[in-house]
Amino acid sequence: MKPLAIGLLFGMGLFCVYWSCWPATESSAKPRRVSLRDRIRDEIAQAGLEGVAPRHLVVASVIAFLFVLAGVFSAVKVLPVALCFAGIAGYAPRALVVMRARRRRTQLRDVWPDAVDNLASGVRAGLALPEALAQLAVRGPEELRPAFATFAEDYRGSGSFQECLDRLKDRLADPVADRLIESLRIAREVGGSDLGRVLRTLSSFLREDARTRAELETRQGWTINAARLASAAPWIVLGMMSFQPNSLTAYASPAGAAVLAIGAATTVVAYRLMVRIGRLPDDQRVLR
């Protein structure tokens, strides 16, 4: 037993010496995966719909789906056709929120440079960062004043600059706001004499980016409109056929249901592909 124990200890010692020759590498922290709930919450915030939660949007989609399903089925007596129109109606609330959010992001893209300029002017005039942000509720662009007014109220009530910045970031849910807020957070924590220069650089960059995006979106707008028209045309024809219920009896069979299912899948894939090709990618919130 004694030689066996000595051999095990000797082997363990050799393994420890071998292991020490390979330093352990630090595992890089993986970025937090953005869930569907987070994306829907950001879209609602970007659309400016205060008091609306993701669950409210889900409930609205379910109600629209069931209402249209019952109405169309009672009219045409063809379940596959009713399911197609009910699916379109169920997606309509989400589509409206996305459309409103995209339109509002385009509007804010044009006013963010003015807000950054006002903030830089306040910092250059000697205002503290909370006061410079709060004065945007009066001097800032009209579209951004409610968010900064709420920030001013939060800061007067709590006095915690970091928590108020976090709530402002969630309230705006905008990539530009994320970059601006994180710059102010760093300047508040570690100090920085170049904050005014950073804000002026950010303002000029935002203006150039907005100008370039506006030109490209104007040129590529016809591609998006063509994709929408091509995707909606077959279902408009199907809706017109619904006024003659006898023409929809073929879709009541399994083969007709398969045709509708394949057509719906093809429409979704083709529309998403054309939009992905023709639309400029949106800025992602990497500093959420």
C-alpha cells in the first residue's frame, strides 16, 4: 500500500507541475441575448405608446385574431381562408407598432443633433450634467421634451443621477440616446474636460448620418413599396373572391388548404427577403 500511495502522490505532483505550465485564460463575458419581449418593449417605447406593455400587445393580437376568424368564417364558411385573414389581423397590432416606431425613429434622427448641441451649450455654460439634461425639457426639441421632463422630475424626487439615467434610457429606447447617456455617465463618474468636444463630435456625426440615410432611403423607398404591393396583391384578390363564397369552396379541401399555406409561407419569406435587401439596417441597441 505504501508504494501505491507514493506513486499516486508522485503522479499528482507531476500533473500539477504540468497544469501550471498552461495559464488559465479568462473567459470573455458573452453579450446578453436580446429576447423577443425586450424587442417588443423597445418597439413600444420607440413608438411613444406610454402605458402599453408587451402583454397588452399580445392580448390585442389574440382578440383581433379571434374576432376576424369568427367574422370571416361566418361569412364564407371556409376555415383555411378564415385562418389566413385571421393571421393577418393577428399580426396587425404588432405591424402598426413597428411602423409607428420606425416613423418616430426617423423623426428623432433629425432632432437628436439639436438636442446634443443644446446639451453641449449647457455644459459649456457651466451647468451640472443633471441640470443640463433637465433644461432639455424646456429648450430641447419638442419630440424629446416629455422624456427629459420626466427625467427632471425623477431627479428632483430621488437625487440619484445613475438611476435616473437608467430610467431615461429605458424610456427612450434609442441607440443614439444609449450612446449619449453612457458618455454622460462616464463623464459623471470619472470626470472629463473633453465632454464638450465629444458632444460636438457626436452632433456632427449624427447630422451626417441622418443626411446620408435620408438620401439612401429616398432612393430605395420604391423597393419597399413594391415589396408591400406584391405581398398584399394575392390576399386582396382572395378578399375580393370572398364576396362570392362559391368560388372559395376549392380551398375547403386539404389540397386547397395546402395551397393557401404554401402561398402564405412564400409571401412572408419573399416580403422579408425583399425588405432585408431594400431597407437600410437599423441601429441596434448595443449599450442597453
